[in-house]
Amino acid sequence: MPKILIVSTSSDKMGDHPTGTWLEEVAAPYNLFTAAGHETHIASTKGGGIPVDAGSKGEGFYTEDCKTFEADATAMLNLFKNSLALDTLAGSITEYDAVYFAGGHGTCADFPDNPTVISIVETMYAAGKVVDVDCHGVLAVTNCVKPNGEPLVKGLQVTAFTDAEETAVGLHEKVPFLVETKMKELGADFCAGPDWGVNVCVAGKLVTGQNPQSSAKCAQNG
């Protein structure tokens, strides 16, 4: 049975902006993985309760996957009370077949410079395991390198929450950096799809999704 780890932010703020994880980006992959019979665990950077961005439960964003997830008592217990602490898993991370990093603007605070996040991504990638990142979950790979020392995304086709989408939600001046711009600076071949459209790039074992709408397809391709 494949064993998969979903990783979420533990941060409820980006600077002074209230945020958290984006519910659909945890819910859709979790539902997909568990329906396929995969052993699926949920972790966060600190462990314990995971903050959810209130916007992800608003009209137009609270999807059927979100409803299904919130009706699952086990999932809710894992998400809100008992998520695994990421640093407790780092030493045995290759026991997982894939790791999926969910987005939400909370990741801006605790993904890019987090040594445990970096170690897990680099270890999984070097071991030939799947690294699956969606939307702002792509921040998990921004400071990661390949075994040869190059940026992990250099020369790879990737996507993420685009600069246009960031501007559209009015947070382009609040984020520490624009993800699309950062990917290009790191030498990635960035593939931007239409705003809010489903867009996923597969570059070997690195799978990237553009936005919340891409989370299910991102997980399916992992």
C-alpha cells in the first residue's frame, strides 16, 4: 500500500495578514489518496492544530471536496488537533512514497526557510520519491537544491500561483516574494496557465500545481 504524507503550514499569519492553509488543497488530495486506498498522514510544520484560511471556506471556494473532508471525523481530527510534527518525520521520510505540500498564504511564513521542509524535499527528490507541491505549497522547494548543488527547479518545467493571480487577490504587496518571479529567477521553465484554471506540470518526480483548482490533478499526477 502506498504511503503518502500531506504537509500543511502551521502559520495563521503572513505578516499582519490573517491566513493559514487553503482547505481545498488539503481536502482534495486527502480524499483522492484515501479513496485509492493509500495510507495517508497529515503533518504540519509545528504539529497539532492547523489553521485554515477563512477565505477557503467562503462562497465559491468551499468545494464538495471540502465538504467531504470535513464530514470525515478522522480527517478532521488529524487536521485540527493531531497533525504530525514535521521534524519528527524527517529521519524516516523515505518510508513515504510521496510527499504533498499544500498551499495557503501561511506557507509564506514557514516553508521557504524551514530547514526541515528543505531537508525533506531534498531527501525525497534525491531518493527518487515523488515531491508534489500545489499553489503556494511550491514555496517548499524555493531554497532546495539538487545533489549537484543547483536549484532544484533549475531547468525543470514548473508552475505555481502566478503573479497575475497574486495581484488579482490583492496580496502581491504582502507576500515576501512573487512565486512565479522567484521560480524564473531560479532558472525554472515556468508554465503559467489561465487564472484559476487547472494547470499541472510534471517534471520527473517533481509535480507542481498552479492554484487551488489544480490540487486534485496535482495529487493525481503524483
